[in-house]
Amino acid sequence: MKRLIIITLAVLTINLAVNKGFAKAETEEALSANRVYIIKEYNGRIACFEQYASTPFIVTDIKVLDLPPLDRKMLSQGVEVNGAKEMSRALEDFG
């Protein structure tokens, strides 16, 4: 339940970040679907980065060491996802 709340908050944060500074005429879904995000480890936790960013805009409460070895390996290399919905699904899978 705690992870679901954290993931929900992460998605809300993404939606705010995606919409910041853009014209209202463009829909939230269209904007977020065009973005590329990288999910990877940051200070021992799962974090989300905008493509090419060095600082995450979301750091989850999910500890990487608590994950199976294959998931840890994927996160060490970075998992690329397209759009906020795909990122949300990926975070749910890890959490």
C-alpha cells in the first residue's frame, strides 16, 4: 500500500513537471507520451530521470537491494520508457 501511494505521488509529480511551461492547448497525455524517461538506481533507490538529465526528478522509496538480481542489473544499466504511463507501469512492476 505504501509503495502504491509513493508511485501515485510520483505520477502526479510527473504530470506537474510535464505540464509546467507548456501551452494549455496541448493535452497532458500528448505531452507526456512524447517524453523519454530513464528509470535507474540513485543513492540505493529507484529514481526517474528525464532523458539526458543527471539529476532525478523523482526518487522513490523502493530500495534497489530489496529487488531480484535481474531487476538490479536492469536498473544499473537504466530502463528507458516512453511517456508517463509507461514509466508508471514500470515503477509498479519494480515496486
